[in-house]
Amino acid sequence: MTVVNLNKARKARAREAAKSLAAENRVAFGRTKSEKTKAQADATRLARQLDGKRLEP
């Protein structure tokens, strides 16, 4: 039978969750302004192209 310190296990789990959240935030917020504006321009251009190809009944 293994004895586990629940406080350490809880804190380790919280650390792992914080690490994964930090990784997601680095992706979401770790871009330069020019990268963000380029991505937004690309998204609007693609949406405009898609709307232009839509078939109206």
C-alpha cells in the first residue's frame, strides 16, 4: 500500500493545469500586433471569398 500526500498531489495537479493554461495563453496572446492584424485580414478575406461563392436559391 502506497501512502500519498493528498496536498502534494492536489498542488501538482494544479501546477499542471496552470502550465497548460499558460501554454494556451502563449499561443493566444503571444503574437505581435502585425501578426494579429494579418490573421484578422486573412480571416476577413476568406469570409468574403466564401460569401462570394455562396449560391442563392
